[in-house]
Amino acid sequence: MSVSPWKERLAARMSPELAAEIDTFEGQIELKKAGKLEDKFFAETRLRRGAYGQRYDNGLRDDGTGQKRLEFPRDLTKGPDTMWDAPGMMRIKVPYGKLTAEQIEVTADLAEEYSDSILHITTRQDIQLHFVHIEDTPDLMRRLAAVGITTREACGNSVRNVTACPFAGVCNDQSFDVTPYAHAYTHYFLGHPDVQDFGRKFKVAFSGCEEHACGLVGFHDLGAIARIGENGQRGFKVVVGGGLGAVPVEAKVLEEFCPEDELLALAQAVSRVFARLGEKRSRARARIKFLVDKLGIEEFKRLVQEERAKLRHDPRWTRYVDDVKTTEEGPLREGGDLPTENLPEGFAAWARTNLRPQAQPGYFIATAKMPLGDFTPAQARRIADLARKYTGDTLRLTVEQNLVFRWVSGRDAVALYEGLAEVGLGEAGAETITDLTSCPGTDTCKLGISSSRGLTRELRHRLRVVESELHPDVQKLRIKSSGCFNSCGQHHVADIGFLGVSRQVGGRKVPHFNMVLGGQWTHNAAKYGLVVGAIPSKNVPDAVQAVTSYYLEHRQEGESFQDFIERVGKKDFRNVLKPFQVVPSYDENPDYYSDWGDPREYGIGDIGVGECAGEIVPFVEFGLQAAEQQLFEAQDLLEAKNARGANEKGFRAMLTAAQALIRHIEVQVGDEPEDILAQFRKHFDETELFHHPIMKGKFAAFLFKAWEDRVFESDDESRAHRLLDEVSHFIEASHACYQRMSAASTAAAE
């Protein structure tokens, strides 16, 4: 069988191992098409190579203007029935966000040829291409591999992309440059046998300092914060067991100081303990945070130390320490001061927010702000041209879905700005309230409940209109949105966060977002926020304005937003939000019944027929409303430092929601926890009626685990915080279960 010349040329630039691996994957695709490979096996195979299925039932992806894109390399409008016709998503792994000019040019070509001509930056410093067909992925992988990029283990139960502060090496506050360590971790564990048997994904992050947010190690499975020890020795504070997801958990300290030459050995020991003892049967509890919680951090430490003692010495543990120059950068052009005269329009505002001085005098970090994390092939090629001219291969993607140029001479700042502005990338406001973060949401994600991208786009538009009028302390706020409970948009650590949920009003579904307040972005995401209420999607922009106005009107002099929330409590904000939680009837305003950027009706169910100009409200809705009220009361108790009361009230809220569902199916149930639990297990858990289509029995397990742990007897404040997150998700799952039952009842009646 002959090999095409272009494949031979690409193979010449790849390692033989990587070339053979891609060939193997191409063969597996052919076996799957021929029906000779099981779905389960092939799913894990393609996921470990970065190929995801994606949502396509929601129309085509929004192009950022509210219109759906229709111009694609292939016809994607037919409503495919199988994965062979369906477009998918390709995740391109970009370790610690570092890209060369050539690499970004290649991704631009691939976006044009294989996807919808949009490159999307993720909150893990990856690039994603959407609407990619599975047959095209081997060729796409080869072209990436030829420029030093692999998609291997970008997805699946593996060590995901290793992230790091995008300012590492040029930051004024770092202990030292963490880039070589992130680089070493990436390549040491890529394909390593000790990380191939995880029950779930494993996320790693590096930060050069404790106080800033750039590394966000606090919510990672394993995080490393640079520290200088005695006698100037380099090392890391190592944390484990963090995570966002449905229920965020703060990472625990594994080692206060791990010497640099011991880091990979320690990480390998952690991986072996996780692979051996981590949950394998239930994906809902398979992350390492659950193992750490189950064992306790002290026992987990003991097991890791025991595992470390068993490991054979590996020279690769320390080889990278002597080879840090593999990631070193330097300037392309002579440094200098920023110009002060004859400045183009818009440069001064851009420089205030998008330029920051490097540790090296005369040089700056310039941020290209990427709305919704998206940019086009034309913009990508301009970025590559500018990098070649002014900075060299120093580009880095950020967890806030932007791109930064490092080593920008002050003398070149104006020219760089003008070059970016010419292709629509000269917008000011990086790291301000107009620099919002969003996951893909309902545009392409199968888990999306509400349109996080649509909401983000609308908020961005409204905030930019009034940007110059905003108070400086409001301009500093971070807003982040997720389309579901999984927190891919990192809403838990935003000043104002949103996660998509749905509600049923008058027999129709209405897109909503839970507003989360109290998160802390700084200090490596040191604090998580809590839900204060569900708001109809179309009211969210006005609710944001009301929240920020209330803050400015009632704060003490110089009081930050986070300190203000801590002082006044979330109860006050719930009162602020009440007017925005009302949903008009469909006849009054049908706009509420569609989502941002999508003119279709969000959901239709012909139940709840009106009577005497009013609506019949099923008893279950009163019960779910009561459960929400109990959750809010529990939050108030937690803010008052009454952890036991918060745990008791939170557990009661789950019981109330469960009881409402049980009574809705006309099963008799009392008020005793044992009776509610028994009936709920029998009629909703064992029948899987309550189970989420993707998350399965995860949310039901929250109720049973809380009872098993006797959480209502606990005085632990951190457990109370976690419980209230679980309660919030249990109530949302109860709403979703009720909606599914209503839809099934309507379908049966028809």
C-alpha cells in the first residue's frame, strides 16, 4: 500500500512513536466503521486522543453576533444519526498555554479546512475546534504533530492539559519561573503507565506565587505553588484533592515544601495511590477529591509516602532540573519605554488594561482580549505575523480565554496594538468586568442546560456600552458563566458567577441561571461562592446591574465586593434579586421562553391548564419552592457561623424536595427521614427516574451520603459549605426530574 507524499513529509517531522500511534488510531476508526470494535472501547480510545462528541441538536454555533453560522467545509445541517455523520469537537492540547507562531498558523489552517473556522480557547489553556468529523481527525493529528503538538490525553481518564500561570518567567511577584516544571510534568506523565488506570480525569496546575489567581491551583487535583526554601532551595507547596464540578472542594496541603528534584516522584506516588484506590465503578465519585475526603488528608499522605518509598529511581525525575533552558525565552527586540506622544486613538485605554510591565525592564506583557474565547483563522495568522516581528515564539493562552504576547518592547507597543486592532483584537478591558469567561454551553456541549455563551455575549454588550461610566471597583469584578452545574466556566470562583438551570412555568420550560456570589478569584482561587437564587435568563443582565448598584450604595468606604458580601450576607442580595425572579406568563411575554441567541422556544409542555384567569400550580412545585427556601435559610445560618444549623437545615431541604417528588407520584410518605429515604430510593433511585441523563445517580447519592454521614449532626463549617452545594444541585435535579415526568405524562396523554 503506497503512502501519499504529504503524509511522508509530515511523518518526517514527527517522532516514529507518535506517527505509529496516529496510524493505529486511523486503523481503529476503520475497525469501528466495519463494526469490529466495541463502542465502549472506541469511545475511550478517541477521548484519549482529544476527539469528543458534541451537541448538534441546538442548531449551529453562534458566531458572536447572535446569528448561527452556516458556512462550513461540510454540510452539517442535515441532523446526523450516527457519529460518522455527526460533527464532533477536537481538543488541541497546549501545555501551559505556550504556542509558537508556526503552531498557531497550523491551527488556523485546520480550523478553516476541518471545522467551522473558529478557534476556541478553553479555561484550561487548550484550543478546541468544533464541528470536526471523525474521519478527518488522523490527518488533523498528523499536521499538529508535525509542529510539535499532540492531542493525546487531551480528554478521557488521563492527566489533562497541565496549566500554569501565563506570566511565568516574566512576572514581578513570582518565586521563580514554573514553566520548566510544568513542561517536565507534561512530558513525564504523557502516556506513563502509572496514569493509565484512573477512574476519572486528573487536572494539574502550577503557580509562581501564592497570592495571585494566575495558576488557580486551589481547585485542582494536584497543584504546585513555587516556594523558596532554606539556603535558596527551590521547591513547591503541593496540594491535592481540589476540584470545581458540581460540588467544589478546596485542595488540601500534601507537602508544605517539596524540593524541586522530588516533585515528579511525589506526583508519581500520588498517581499510583489514586489509580489503585480511586473509585472505578461510579464516575460520580471517581475524582481524587472523593478519595482524599474518604481517607482523610493524613491517611492519604501516609499512603503517598509509603508508595514513594517503593518507587524505583527514575533519572527523568531530576533530568529536567539540569535542562531548564528547554523552556527559556528571551527578547527578540531591544526594550524601551512606552511612547507618550502621537498615540493612536484607543491606545491609552488599551495600555491601561492590556499591558503590564514585566520583571525585565523595558518589556511588557500584552493581552489580546478574545470575546467568548473565540478567534478566526485570519486573526490567528495576524497574531503569528506580529509574534514573528515583535516577540518571537512567546505566545501563551490564558485560563480567562485570552492570548498574551510576552517580551513586547515598550517601543513596539503601539505598532502591536495597531496590528491587533486592524483585525478586531484591539479591545481594551482585559481582566475587567467586560472580560467575561464562558463555557460552550448549549451551543455545542451535550450537558448544556442554558446558553452561557448567549448570556455572556449579552452581558458583554451591555457592560461595554456603559463601561466608561462604571465605578472603578465595579470594573474590577469578574463574571463567569457555565451552562450547567459542572463549572467549566469556573463560576464558583467569580465575583459574580452563573450556572445554567431550568424551571417550569405554566407547563413550559424557562431558561434560568443560578447566581453565585462570594467566590474569590485571587490567592489561587481561595474561596468558593454559593448560589443566592435562580433568575430567568432574560432578567440576568438587569439583575447584575441591581447587584452592583446595591454594592456601591451600601458599602463602607473602600470596601471590596467580596468583603461587602461577607459583611452583609447573601440574604440581603436575595431580597435585591426577588423582583428579577418573576416570570411573566407566555401570553404576556413569550421572549422569556427562549434563550439568548436562540429564537426557538426553549421548551414546550402542555400542562398546567389555566383556570379562572389563573394557573393550577401542582403541589410538587410548592414543595420544591419550600426546599429552595430552606436552602436559603441554611446559607444564612452558615454565614452566621452556625455550621450545625446549616447542616441540619440543608439536609432538611433535600428531604423536602424528595418528599415533594414522592407525593407527586401519589405514594404515601411521612415526614420521618427514614421513610422519605426509603420511598425515594425505591421509586426514584432504584428505578433511575431521578437519574440525570449524563450524571446518572450522582445527585441522588448526595442525599444518601448526607444521611449515612449524619451530616446534620456535624459542626464542620467546610462540610456545611460542601453540603449546601450538594443541596443546590439536588434541588435542581428535582426540578429536572419533575420536568421529565411532566413531559412523559403529556406525551402519554397525546
